[in-house]
Amino acid sequence: MGALNKLLGAVLGILGAVLGAVLGIVAGLVWLVGIILSATIILAPVGIPVVKLGKSLFSISGNLMHLS
């Protein structure tokens, strides 16, 4: 039973790291879109919340990869 528990922990750790990496890539793209939107005067009210969303997604991805 102990070996099965260790195996499950390892699989869940790898799965969390992969999901965290994918979420980090998505967060980078969202953040980049927010920066591009913020560069224009008219779309700045849309871009600023998108940048904040990208920052939040980076934080979540770091937690998934246990980088905190």
C-alpha cells in the first residue's frame, strides 16, 4: 500500500508540474495581449485588467509547480 501511495504522489506531482507549465505559457500569452492592448489609448481600460489576469495566472501556475 505504501508503494502505491508513493507512485500516486509522484504521478500527481508530475501532472501538477505539467499543468503548471501549460498554464504559465497561457499566462504569458494573456499578459502579452494585455500589454499590447494597454499600448493603445482607446483599449487601455481593457488591457489593464487583462494584464492583472495574466499576473494572477502566473501566480497560480507557480503554485501548481510548487515554486512559491
